[in-house]
Amino acid sequence: MIAAGAAGIVFGARVQKVVGSAFGSGLGGLLPGGDRFRIYTVTSSFPEISNSGYRLRVTGLVDRPLNLTLDDLKSMPKTKLVKDFQCVTGWRVPQVHWEGVRLSEVLASAGLKSSAAALTFGSYDGLDTESLTLDQAQRPDVVVAYRMLDAPITTDHGGPVRLYVAPMYGYKSLKWLSSIQVVENAAPGYWEQNGYSTDAWVGASNQRDDKPIS
Ligand SMILES: Nc1nc2c(c(=O)[nH]1)N[C@H]1C(S)=C(S)[C@@H](COP(=O)(O)O)O[C@H]1N2
Ligand SMILES: [Mo]
């Protein structure tokens, strides 16, 4: 684990405190228009995972549990998206380039049992979790991403592998993705337990934002 740096990053249990502790990304600061990513973590550090040491475990209601390396993910059909990234707190980075493998591809290679209906995601930070229904997870714009901003995903952005859920607010895009558990019922994730809506569609859970540009 590397320390998250200066800026007094002290993360409490409350979402507002976490959001208030965010700071801007150097990479994002280079984007035209000054639209910047804020780097978030709910722990006091960033998990540092080497490319060779990275594993994604897929377990639960599957025919074949998987333990995928980064190379395994890269050998699967590649998908590219150019989409906005929208945090529920109001910042938005337009037209971000993303690359990875569709979550639906990963699920297909594991094989879903008939009782499968939802997914629980774990992070190498050991604290943040997320969930999607199986219908949401099967969308073509939900990606297990290993590139963003035209580069390998950096540690602060959740590299080497993060989730990217394009139609939903940023908190669904879990960083340092470690595990996918296939389950029967969606369980609220970390941010939902701290006050965010499990209905994370952009534009649906606050009155301010437009729908994402498709
Ligand atoms: N593991 C982990 N994933 C996370 C978060 C986090 O704190 N920890 N924050 C979420 C939120 S609220 C947002 S808006 C985005 C921010 O992504 P970024 O840090 O790459 O800007 O990551 C999401 N994924
Ligand atoms: Mo967010």
C-alpha cells in the first residue's frame, strides 16, 4: 500500500467527509476545458498491485470459478468506449477514453447458474464494495477496464483494473477491482450504505444532472 499523500486525506465513515477530502488528478488536469477527475479512496492509502500480481476472482453462482490475470483479461475480446465520467457530487469529465473487456464477456466465460441474479464487487482496498443487478451487468457499456485516458490505469485511478459503469454515477465504477461474486440478490455497497442511492443511473438520483451522452 502506498500512502495517499498530502492533502490531509483522513477518511471517515460519512460520505461527505470522504468527498471533502478528495483532490484533483494530475492526469485529469491536462484534459481540455479543465475538467478534472478527483481521486477518491475510502481508505487512507492506495493499494499498489503489480501487473503480474494482479488477479480477478470470479466466484459464486458460476459453472467455472475464475482467477484471471491481467493478461487473461487482455486476451479476451476488447471493447473501447468514449464516455463521460460523472460523479454524483457534480463534477464531470467529458469524453473519457476507456478500454477493457465487457463484464458480460467475463461472466460468459465463467458461465452463470440459473439462480444468478446480481453481482457483488470487491476492491483490493479491502473496504469499498459495489453491486449491480445481472441485467445491469450485461449492458455493453459496463466494462472491466484496464485502460483509461489513453493509458494503462494508474494506481490512483484504480489500476491496474477497475470497473467502469458508463450509465451510472462514478461510485459504481469500483477501483482496484479484486473480485466478482455472482449472487441471488444485490447487496448495497459501501457508498450506498453511506447514503448514496442504489439507483445510480445518471440523472435519476439527483435532479441536477443530464443523462449521459450516449
Ligand atoms: N475502491 C474505490 N473505488 C471507488 C471509489 C473509492 O473511494 N474507492 N470512489 C468512487 C467514486 S465516488 C468516484 S466518483 C470514482 C472516482 O474515480 P477516480 O478516483 O478515478 O476519479 O471512483 C469510484 N470508485
Ligand atoms: Mo463519486
